[in-house]
Amino acid sequence: MTRSGSASRSFRRFQRAARCLGIAFLSSCFASAVPAEVVQITLYHTNDMHGWIMPREVPPSSPAPQGGMAVLSAYLERDTAGWSGRPEDKPYLLLDGGDFFQGTPEGNLTRGEAVVECMNRLGYDAAALGNHEFDFGVEALSRLMGQARFPFLASNVRDGDGRLGALRPFLVKTVSGVNVGIFGLLTPETREMVVGKNIRGIEFEDERAAAQRCVRELRRRGAQVIVALTHCGWRGFSPEKGSGDAALARSVKGVDVIIGGHSHTPFPDPQWVGDTMVVQAGSRLGWVGKVRIDWDSASKKVSRMSYRLIPLRRDRWGEQAEMKAFVAEQRKKASAILGRDLDQVLGRAVTDITRNRSGESLMGNWQTDVMRRRTGAQIAFQNSGGIRDDFRKGPLLVRDVYYVSPFENTLVTMMLTGRQIRNILETSVSGRHGILQLSGMSMAYRPDSPVGQRVEEVVVGGYPLEESRAYQIVTNSFLASGGDGFDDFEKGVNTVDTKINLFDAECEAIRGASSVASRLEGRIRRIGEGEKAR
């Protein structure tokens, strides 16, 4: 097998093969006057669409892709224009790496149905199960599986109650006469990323063990090319434990291509781990990936694989008319479900208000201030992973706020001791899901110190944190239930779910202030080597 851009490695493999097989092999090759027939298989793939069936509005001069289902549809129509025939005989597959609906009004408010219908119309062949597919519970996911005209794949997910009966571990599709085996994987860390009640009774197996089992079974069933469709991330959140696609490719032999998701990584070039190609197409339907596999029907092996990452630019591909009209209908439907015009102007951002998962951010400060003012709590906590977008300078629409806070989380107040708060901060600076955003307090931490001893200074309302004192805090309902591994929130007392939706609180805050501004205040300070806490 040769790789696009990897000729020297291919030649070294040829040399090793020649030494092993000897002159007789070479003689037989030269004696053959009939060239081997090469069959081409194409795999188009998306991942982490997060409900972005519509194009993103970006400045005309921006190199960023607008994306959207209508642009994807136009691209696929053009790129497959040379083929005509029955859908079941097409020489390509269209696959998705999971997390397809959570994140936009059109995706969430229809509970994923709008996105599934778009995927049905495009003729998707399979989708990996993503962690956000569980955000509305197993029953809602089961309904989506019933609507989809393609299977959802996850070989390492077990449902003891049989509610996910339509979930499949793998499938074999015949493409251009070649049997392509596809199996799905979902990161086991889903158990930390989803509210516990939504995955009750669901078990997540180690992805490597499941992958090895699938490779053996797919070979037994006659698969000639094997594709892993994963939602595990390129490196995973725990690379030291062997999670992620890179570790999967190293430890599991026999996988030709890993089509990934979860880490939102746009690979302009494929990542090679041994003979396994690993690809991923960013997020928000800004790109589509295209894998071409050359199958040598004489040797019964993959002879070459190549890859392209295609930006879905509206000015390059246009928009397919029928899909564009369908997406426009879904925009109107989402406003009707919400009961307010998603394109209503609420106020104006004075400047760009942005996120930062690894430290203090403008968006985190603004959002936690809103939470604290709305409830009167002393301290507010927000997980960085729950902040899904930025505000750009200029008018702020209702949908802009929804993009920032799409999870329907409510504000939860409780009493925590200073010791519990310190534990939460230690988890924050040592965890895998980004640093918590703060209001009403500040902290300084040293990342090079041992785990559990990194937080050196905590100040609440201008005074040092007292470990025996009780403080009233507010957080979102996801963190309050122990999400992202923050178990100490579950130990709070006098816990009250205010039923105030974070999205609603933010809309009210913008409408009341007319203009939105934020600044960095040193709420989260990283102490470097040799530096002292102030």
C-alpha cells in the first residue's frame, strides 16, 4: 500500500517485501502482462456538526468556511456527478463521526429531528454515536434512531434495558464490489460528560478491546477494507490511559482508516500511525473530508490511500436549492418552538467577547457575573466546556446567546464549605475538561505542583477563603449533578434548582443592559516557576 505524500516509506516497504519473497516473486511480476485492476472507493465524512445545518455568517474576506447542509449537498452533487445508478450501487460512502445535533436552536429544539432529516436526504450510510446524542436521554435518542434511514454505530456501548435496540456495533457495505467493514466507537469518558440520569443503565467498554473484537468479526464476515468510525478524539482526554484515535491506531492492528470525531480537529493532511490513516473534519459542518482508497483486485489488498479536507465555502460550491429551502423551514420552526424570534436583536457587544478553556476569559467572566447577579449568590462557577461560542462585536441576536448556552441548563444554588470549594478548584486546574470560570472569587495556582496541591491562593469577596466557613454558590445544573467529574458539587447542602434557564438569564441581562462588555480581572492566575503568589 502506498500513501499520498509518503513515497519513501512505500519504497522501504517494497524493499523489505522483495528481500523476503526473493527473485522468484519479482520474476513472476515481470512475467505478468496483465496489469492489476484497481478499484476506487471514496469515503466522504463529517463529524461534530452540532446542529449547524445552516451556514455560518462570516465576513466576505474571511478564509473561514461558511458550511451548512445546502453547501455540503451542492459539493456532493458536483463531486459525484460522474456517477449515476441505484443508490445502493454508489461507489462511495457518506459517514459521520457523531455529535450531530447538539448546539443550535435548529438542532436542539427539534430534538435532533431536523438534522437527521437532512442526513436522510443526503443519503448518509452510517454515523458514530457521540456523547451529546445522550443529552436528552435514551428515549429521545431511540426516537432519532427510528427516524434515521442509516444505522448508528457504537461497538463499546451496552444497554442492559434494550432501549437502544437499533444501535449496531458494525456493518458491512459493498462498494464497487469491495466489502467495506465499518465499526463504531464512543469514548468511555461519556459517563463524565452526560448528566447521570440520561445514561442510567448504559455501560461503556474500553474502546481498544471493542475495536480488536470488531476487526476479527468483520474479517470473519468477509470485510476486505476496515474503517473505524469513532467519537473518541485524536488524543483523547486521557492519552496516558491509551484513549483517543492515535492510541487506538497504535494498539489495534488491521484498521485501514480511522474516521474520527469529538476533538473537533480539522486535519488538512491525514495522520499516519503505522499503516493506519487517521482523519477528522473539524466541526460545525465547516468541512467535509474525502478519503480515496485504491483496492488492488489482483492482490486483494489496499494499494494506496489519499485524502483531502474540503472547506465548505458557499462562494466555491454554492447551495443546493432543495436543501437550502428545507433548512430555511427549520429556522422558522425553531423560532416557533422557542416562542420568540431567534433573529431578534437584544443588544450590542462593545467588543468581541471570547472563550478560553485554559484560563480566565471574557465570556466566562460575563457569564458567571450574570449567574451571580441573577441569584444573589456569593460565588459562581461555570464549566468552560459549557460555553459553546463567542460574541462578536456588534448586534447580539437571540440565536447568538443560544449558540453560547445551548444546553438548557438551569441555575442551581447550594451551600459549600471552603474546603469543598478548594477541592473543586483543585479538580478544575488538574482535570481534563478545562478550567472552571469564576465570579465573586479569584485564585492563583501552580500547574507544576503535585495534583491536589496546585491551588495556592483563594480570595472570596476580598478576603482569604476560610475552609470551615459555608458559602452560597451558584452553578449550572450539569455541574450540580457532578458533571465533568466535579463530585464535590453533589455534596452541597440547601441545594435549590431555581428553574431559571441560563440562556434566559443571559437574554434578560443583555436586554436590560443594552450593551455588553467584559474585561479580564485576574480571577484565575497561573503561577510560573519561581514566581510567588501575591
